[in-house]
Amino acid sequence: MDFTNDILILDLSKTKHQKLFEYLKKKNIKIVDTIESQLK
Amino acid sequence: MIKKRTPKLKKKIKTLWVYYPWHNALVHVLNENDFYLVKTSRNQNLITKSEQKILKKARIGLVGLNVGNPIALSLVFQGFTNFKIADNDILELSNLNRLASGLRLIDLGESKAVLTKRQILDINPFCKIDCFTDGINEKNIIEFLIKPRIDILVEEMDNLLMKIKIRELAKNFGIPVIMATGNGPNVIIDIERYDLNPNIPILNGYLRDKVINKIKTLDNLTFTERIQLAKDFMQSKYLTKRLKESFSLVGKKLAGIPQIADVSFLRAGVMNFFIREILLGKKISSGRYFLNIEELKYNKLIRIKKL
């Protein structure tokens, strides 16, 4: 995996992904929730 | 009457998070199936559900990501999800007159293949992309074509020798090839249906054996001879007056063969049409097609003519 040019798709029903998600959230990154607009 | 979605219903839909390292962002999205369904919903009924399934599964090979870039992005918008992309070049300031990936100055110096890959994933994170940042060469050409096999080759390279080699192999493997060339404000489209008839000559015979053999000895040629070959490749008799004149100025007054943004996007649009039609099994025969936008001035009608 190329950590600069590959994306990560996180499924939060998996514990391992939950941990990674929490780790990334702490990294001062932008969080964008597009679900509302996708369901319109 | 359309029922308004309730928060309860939303809870039942599985969602995912996508981490984009180049944006340093986490984006909350629908699961792959629902994402695709919503994303392509406005294609219906211009593209039917069964047709959309075929497009989703098809694997597109794109070599040369100048005009290949807007072609790839339009294909993602249409709902294509499997790509192999190749270009060994980096984005330069002189590309910013036409490339979609050149929208940001911050990207200068970055690989065109990487930029295109990022843009594809920005539109649909579930796309599968094999990215060849070294471009196409003797070592990876077979892998690009058949490991795994592509369903159609979009050929937009500058390298004349590789243009011939990749066609010879595509012919061997029965893979259709499509190429769009800017001709001033107009577009020439070459379609080689090796999937239907493996016996048709390279570029439908428009390229004479003499020119093919000369291209194969390219290493021994001067810059002027190479430019002449590029002109032969496009065939002078089909070129607009201004483009024909430009060839003799390349390397003297011009940095390269001139191209303009509107024609790049026109090429992307027309290529998307032909790629879709070919993959959906529509009757598109091998040959050279012309889209003459200049006719618009005289006829208020654009025709795609087949030679």
C-alpha cells in the first residue's frame, strides 16, 4: 500500500477499523460528513 | 409522492469512512452499493440498469494522461469503476492550458498518473485503479494489457514507437483500441476493433508500412525527422491549415504540437460516447471518424462523419 496515494476505507463495525478511525481523528484532520447530502 | 427519509431509515443503511491522505480528511460515505446507486441515479434511463452493470464491471486501459485525464474523469462520472492508467510524465506549467488535473498549481511536479488516480478516487473511492507511474514500456506492456485483461484500450501516448507496439499486442490479444486526436478545433477518432476482426491492419491501414518501419528505427532519427513522423502519423491531408503549419514551427517557435482545452474536453466527450457504445455491444465499426466542430459555424449542426 502507498500511504501517500492510497485511500483507506474504514468499516466501523470492525473493531480494528474503529481503533484506526479514533487514531486518525486525533491527528487534527478534516472530518467531512456527506451522508445527509448523499441521502437527499 | 416521494416519502421523506426518516432518521430511523438512515440508521439502517451501512456507511463507511474514507481517509484521503492527500486531503488529510476523513469522509463519511454510503456503502459501496448504495453509493453507486445514488451516484448513477441521474444516468437512468439514458443508461439502463443492465447497461450500467456492464459499464461498472468493464476494465478500461488508459495510456497517456494528457487527454487521458479528462477521458478518465468523465468515465468515472458515467459510472465506470475499473481502470488501468499509465503515464511516466509529471505535470508541468505548460500542461495547464488544457489538463483537468492541472487545475491546481500546487500539483506541479507531481506524476500525472498519481494525480489522475487521486482525482478518480475523489469522485468514487470504490474505484479499482492500477497505476503505472513509469508509463508503458517493454517490461510492463503485457501486464498492462492482460494481467488482468482490459476490455478496451484508450491510447493517447506521445511515444510513436509504443503507439505501434501496443497496437500490435492489442491486435494479438483481440483488445479494441480507440484514440482521439485534436485537429485544430476538430477531432479525429480512430477505432480499431481487434475484438471483432484481428486481421485489420494497425490504425486501419492509414499508417503505411514505410512510416511504421521508420518509427521502429526512431532512435536514429533527428528531432526534425521525429516531428515529420508525428505529422505522418496524423496524416497531413486530414489536418487543418494552422495545425499543418505548426508542425514546421515545433522546436523553433513552438514548444510542442499545439492543443487547446476545449478540444481536450471535446475529445473526452466523444471518446466517452464511443467507449460506452463499444462496451455495450453497439455497432461501431473500425475506421477513422471526424467530428468537425467548425461545421457548427456554417451549418449549426455537428456531424460525426465516417471516412
